[in-house]
Amino acid sequence: MNYSYLSHLECPKCGETYPADEVRQLCACGSPLLVRYKLDELKNVLDKKMLLSRKPDLWRYHELLPITDEANVVTLGEGMTPLLALPRLGAEYGITSLLMKDESLVPSGSFKARGAAVGVSKAKELGVTGLAMPTNGNAGAAWALYAARAGIEATIVMPQDAPVITRSEVALSGARLYLVNGLISDAGKIVAREVADKGLFDASTLKEPYRIEGKKTMGLEIAEQLGWELPDVILYPTGGGVGLIGIHKALLELQALGWVQGKLPRLVAVQAEGCAPIVKAWEQRQAQSEFWPNSETLAFGINVPKALGDFLVLQAVYETEGAAVAVSDAEMSAEQARIARLEGAFICPEGAAAFAAARKLAASGWIAAGEKVVVLNTGAGIKYPDTVQVNPPLLQIGEFIG
Ligand SMILES: Cc1ncc(COP(=O)(O)O)c(C=O)c1O
Ligand SMILES: [Zn+2]
């Protein structure tokens, strides 16, 4: 049996194919590329029961990942995060089976470690020695740390108001860190110049095909953790949309393997009211989004005014009869506090946005009471200490509370 059943790269826009054993960025037509596997072959050699004896990390799905030689795997133990029941919050929403896929427990405190683990491992396998990327913070932190572990030089450019902790993570990892007085789209333009000048590997969202593969493991895990019975709805806080595209891809691959049956879950792309290009496109039944001017939200990870893979996100939403929903920053903050209070989980603002959307969709009847609903919490609340303001009373030593 092979470690990976990697076959080739394929363009979802024009259908062009490329070999997967050399460095590739976008398709010649400008579209992101998707990784394809020999699923027909794999179907005959891998039984899902064989997973049971494997380690609880994302590499348990190595046949469905693009690294062909196990020696190239760069890991910090990412994956197999809890799928937690939230009964009190569910009761409040009117949903009997509300589950949180909790990505706050992965190395670097956000699900970005999944994309980084697989992306950096594949870059190493392909002989990459230097990479560059723009980031809203968490991805840069994860990629810088995994690149350090792989011995690859990283150049990271992030908006100056990205969460401060992510700066420290990048700086400590030894990566070259630059701040930009602008958005991730501005950072992207700087990275494109740097990549062209210095011949670096461009690890920007969807400009290399392998980050999706890491993120798709969230979908594989959800299916496995539910005993290969898919939920009815999955909600995901959507910036670049890689996680949603990845989850959709994972579910299609599981269908092709015959490991899951029936209808796919309705996928919901959740955005912030201050940056909702995908929601706008979905409301107008468009295949692509338009650049969202002056975007602003406290959920920094989903402040992406125009995503390269917007058409793939929209396709996933349309094909699964899902939805795209925007929530306000006030709704996110209120939800973040509700979840800490009711369930003891301190989640990130992006995750809180997805919960706020679940609350809305349950209230409108789009989610029915008996449906099984999985919400992605994409990171740890403790990475964003400044989003919560508290002013407790200060006691003098020896003073009593009374
Ligand atoms: C915590 C968090 N959630 C969600 C996202 C959005 O991720 P995606 O690019 O998969 O849409 C990000 C991206 O930075 C993030 O940091
Ligand atoms: Zn193409």
C-alpha cells in the first residue's frame, strides 16, 4: 500500500491537469488548482475500519493527503480535535443536536495549523527552500512555525492591526515579518512582488494547491467522529473560504470512496456584515463575488474583501443547498460571551460569528429543531485578548468583598 494515493492536479475552471511532483502555483488560466487522488484504487485497499488503530492526528488520513514519502511529514501533532456537544446553547437556539468542532486545540491555537502542516510538508517534499505569504495573522503564525520546523525560510506580510499575538509567533519562529498599513489584499500585492523578485514559493491562500488538503481533514474528522453519518448542516466562518472548500472536497471524496451515503450536509458560509462579498454574491445568485470596499470587522480572520476561490465557495454552497449569512460584530461578541457562560468555551470571534449565524438560521426555521448541526470554532479565544473588555473592581490587600 502507498502512503499517498496522490494522482495529479486539476483546474476546477478549465479542466487542465498538471503533474503533482513539481512546484505548481495557479493554473495557466489563473484559477486555483485542486489535488486529485486515485480514489478507485484506494477504494479497494483501504477500509475505514483500518483508521481505528491509527494515531489521533490528521495524518491518519495520509492516503488522502498529498505527501508521498512519510519522511517529509512536518507535524506538531495537529488534528483530531474534539466534536463537542453544546446542549445548553442548543436548547437556547432550539436545536437538539448542536455540536462544535473545536479547533482551538490545534498547535498555534487555530485551524490554520492544518493547512500549514500539509502545505509546508508538501513544499518540503517538492524541495522548496523559501516561501512567502500575506496573512490576516493566524495563517502566517502557523506557516512560520511549521516552516521553522521544516527548515524552510518564511517571509510573512500582515496588516498592522492583525492580532498582536500572531506577530509574536511569526517573529519568534525566525521568519521575516513585515506589517502593512492596509488589508490582506494589500499584503498580497507586496508578496506577489517579493515572490517575483526573489523566486520564492508563493504560499498565499489558494495560490498553492495543498493548503486545502490540510483543511479538508476537518471534514474527514467530522464524518469519522459521527460514525460516518453526515450531519445536516455545517457552518463555517468564511474569509478566503479554504476551509469550506476543503470540507466540501473531503465529503465528495468520502462519497467517491463509498464511506458516506446520502445527501451532503448543507454548507453555510458565514461572514461579517462589514465584509460580506460571498453573502452578497449568494443573495444575487452570482457565481463569483465582487471586491468589498472598506471592509471592517473585529473577526479579523474573515476580513477578506475578495477571495481567489470565491467561485469554489459559492459552488459548495449552491451544490449542497446551503446558504451564506452575514452577522454583525455586536452579534458575534454577544455570542462569544453566551458560549463562555453557557458552555465554558472561550472561542474566537470568527467561530462566534458562525454560532451567531446558527442562532439566526434556527430562529428563521432554515435549520429545523431535529437537525444535526456542526459549527466550526476555528480558533482559541485566548488569541484575541483585546476583543473582550472587562473592568473588574480592584480590591486593596486585606479588603473584604462584603
Ligand atoms: C480564526 C479564523 N477563522 C476563520 C478564518 C477564515 O479562513 P478561510 O480562509 O478558510 O475562510 C481565518 C483566516 O484567517 C481565521 O484566522
Ligand atoms: Zn485552468
